[in-house]
Amino acid sequence: MTVKKAHRDPRDELVDHLPALRAFALSLTRNGATADDMVQDTIVKAWTNIDKFAVGTNLRAWLFTILRNTYYSSRRKVKREVADVDGIMTESMAEKPAHDGRLQMDDFWKAFQQLPDEQRETLILVGASGFSYEEAAETCGVAVGTIKSRANRGRKRLSELMHLNEDEAVELTDNATLAVVTANGTTAF
């Protein structure tokens, strides 16, 4: 006799993923208000299309895919973007940490913003959000090797931009940021 595993209604799980969705949206948009709007759009789209979600599969990956597609759709619609040359908008997005890692966090943030969208997105997915390479590949609609390549190139470029040596320790403010710049979140470059 086969016992079927009961699954929670995905609508009940949507709220559990809001913090991760907002963090991902913020990393893509670099604007708190826009990130909040994207998360709201994502939840509305997920709710209205919940019948298309395959119960028992990865809800978080499905939501991140919706958010990512929403982001790129909005980018295609925008004809002109205003550059944040002075970093005024970036500075207003987050409160800086008030300890010794503050300067390195500033350096990290400036370097991270210089990465191409694909590398930044990949590092957020596999680093800060804890997706496996396979989940990130599925979310982005690319091969696993492409995700691994983007992550490696992104980490290498971050270390170049931050002028770090391989044996130099990184003192960053939180595990999510450390996970973005390192392969496993626990070791230095």
C-alpha cells in the first residue's frame, strides 16, 4: 500500500517566501520601492496562476522565476534608465553597518553593483538565497554550467574590484553577503 504525502496548499506558503523575494528584487532593482512593487506583482501573478503550480515541486524556485521574468519584462519596457552616478540612490537603499566591517561592506556594495546583471543575479541566487546550481539554472532558464560559470566569473571579478588576494580574509557584515563572494559562505576567496 502506497502512502501519499500530504502537501500544504501553496497559497499558504507564499508569505514564507516574501523576505527572500524582496531581497532578490532589491538586488535586481537597487530600489526599495520598485523591489516592493515587483514582489507584490510576483505574489499577484502567483496567486492568480496558482493552478499552474505543480504541487510538490519547489515553490520558491517558481516564485523566483516569476519575479525574475517580471524584472526582465519591466526592463524591456523601459526605454531610458537614469544612471546613479553619484550613488545617491544606492546610499538610500540600506543602512550601513556600524562596526569594523563597514568600509569593506561599502567596497563590496560598490563592486557588486559593477557586475553584469547575470552575474549579480547568479550570485544572489546561489550565494545569498541558498539555491543550488541546479535550482538557479532552472530559475534562470539556462544550463547548470552557465550558472557555475557566471558564479565563478562574478566572484573573480568581485575579488578584482575589491583588490583582494586569495589568502586575504574578508570581514563582511552578514552570512548572506559572505555567501555571495565565497564559494560556500565560510571561507575567504
